[in-house]
Amino acid sequence: MKVFKFGGASVKDSKSIKNIIKILKLTGYDDVIIVVSAMGKTTNALEFLVKDYMKGNSSYLSILKKIKEDHLKIINDLFKGTEKSPYNDVIHLTNELNSFLKINKSRDHSFIYDQVVCFGELISTKIISFYLELEGIKNYWLDVRKCIKTDSYYRNAALNWKKTEKLVKNETKNKSTIVTQGFIASDSEGYSTTLGREGSDYTAAIFAFILNSSSLTIWKDVPGVLNADPRYFKTTQLLKNISYREAIELAYYGASVIHPKTLQPLQRKKIPLFVKSFENPKGSGTKVFEGSKLNPLVPCFILKKNQILLELSTLDFSFIVEENISQIFSLMDKYKMRVEMIQNSAISFAVCIKDRYENLKDLVSELNLKFKVEVKENVSLYTIRHFNNPSIKEIKESGKRILLEQRTYKTAQFILI
């Protein structure tokens, strides 16, 4: 089977959903698994809903109402005048979400987050599955939580490969066209879990790996993998070919087109990954495969905003030694910080982190017991793979102050404020 993954931008409205039909009729839809994200900015809206709910604000109800209205409008655009529509299914799902919020007793933010945000994908795939049927494409709607099984580390769950492989094979057997959700899964108790933001790509790779797919295609709102994000850099180039190794490096440093966990399972079975534009499906896009060199070989710019720089030194100005570094990383793990960059000298240790779970205050409080800590928030981390002098100059002449700079053979990183 082939695996197609459509992100939120490619299913943001009725026009976009109609475009999926054109792509499927162009590429063929027999023996295809279609993995779909939540529509447009739905996940963001559900995140705001969770925040208001956790604060005890009744405004979460108005967010839920708006989410429901937006999806019903899309249903009206696509199914007006037809006998069958996903209207009842979507009403049922939004009522189910509302019921959970009313009866829930847990105060675990991550648990609640996963039980709520999963509805974005469930609703979007119901709409798309019904619309494919309307257009004459018979398909099977699969609740991915029945077969993608994880532990209970909510918001960034780890996959149980053994259980998942068996269940995926059972659920997809003798089925030709399957519509299912990305990003979401379930634990051994049946509670919803998520695979980390942008985890839909990873879901697609899981299916591709287990089913020995001929290829995985990720459909995006860009021509393919670019050497820089066009939102932040004026000049960009399409990377036509990339090796798995190089793509993993780019993903590790934060390239937004490919999810970091997506590439490893594809590499293990040498399944080619295509990143193509849903606006121009006939375009060449980018191919990621074994043994390829980066083509063209140009500097690749990666920007991570809203980072935090912690600069630590010992209270008595003694050397930073292995024991100190071990203590620091133990606390990073405890408070679920993502470490983006580190640099140390004899008496100081700098670490750039992403505070995904809003634990910065508690982390700094505990670090202060053993270190002198200086915190700089809202810094930006720039990474340049395959840097050259002009690319370095571009960063240095950006008008921002460089707080930290680090270079290896192929990679240069800068923290700016």
C-alpha cells in the first residue's frame, strides 16, 4: 500500500477538501492509506479550550461552539442537497467532547489535553471519509486509536511497536482505501494519547513501516522541502533530493517540514518519502531516500523562536564538572524540557531550552539551590546546515544581538535576542 498524509492546511476548508479528490484521482486511490490531520487551526483552538477549561473559565464553551460551527459550515458547503452527510457524526463527536469536559475529575493537564485535542482529527476524517463516498471513492474510516498503541506519557507518548504492528495488520487487512487520523493513539486503558505536535507525519510512517509500503507522500502547502522557511527568510530553494541521514539532521535541528520521529522507520526499510505540494501535485517536490546527496548543496536555515537561554555557574565559582552537568540534565528531564543547544566553559554552562509544559519557574527554582542562574526568555535559535561565509553574514547582519555562537564542521548555531 501507499501512504498519503494530508496536513491541516490541506484540509482547512471545503475548497481544500475538494482538492484532495483531484489529487487522489490523479495519483490513484486503490491500496492507499490516507492519514489526515485536524482541519486548519483546529488543534490550536482546542489547545486554547484546554487552557480556559483548566483555569475554570466557562469561555471554553464558546470555543467549543465555534469549533462545531466551523465544521458544520464546511459540511454545509460540501453536502448541501445530498442525502448522506457526516452531520450527525460530527454532532455526536462534539457532544462526546462536551460530556467529557463536564464529567472529568482529573486535574492532569497533559491527560486532559490528549482527551480533548484528539477530536480535531476524528471530526476532520469523518467529513473527508463521507466526501470521498459522495465522489464515488469507497473507503473505510478507521479510528486509529484501535490500532496505534502507546504508553501513558500524555502529549508525547511512546509507541508500543509489538501491539501496534499486530493491530494495524488486522485492521487494514482486505481493505483498499482507508481514511484515518494522524497524531493520536491510545494507551492500554483505552484513553487517548498523542504522539507530539506534528505527529501526523509519524503516524503515516508507522503505517508505511508496518505494511511495507512502496512510498509515503506528505502533502504540504509548500513545493517540497525548502532550504529555509519562507515566512522568515526572503530567498528559499527547493531541495530536490535528500538522504535519510541529512533529513534526520534537519529534523533534529527543527526543520518544520518533516517530523523528527518520521524518518527512522522509513530508513529501516528504505521506504522513499516524497514531500509534495497539494496545490501543484504534478510538481517534482522533494524525494528523501537512501544514499542520496543533498541536491542542491546549499546552506539550510532553521529558525526556532520563543526559546529560553539559561546561563548557569556554580555558587562558589568552582569548575563546572561532570557531576554538575549530570545534575542539570537530570532536572531538564524532570521538568520535561527540550534541550536545543548547550555550551560550557570552565565555570559556566549555557543551555537553550524549549519549555513545552510551562515548567520553567519550577525548574529555575530548583536550579537556584545549586547554581547561580540567569534566564533570558524569548530568544531565537538559528541553525545553518552546510554554512558558508555569506550565510553566516546574513545572520550576523540581521540586526539582532548574538548571545551565543557555536560551530561544528557542517553546522553553525546562533542564539539571538
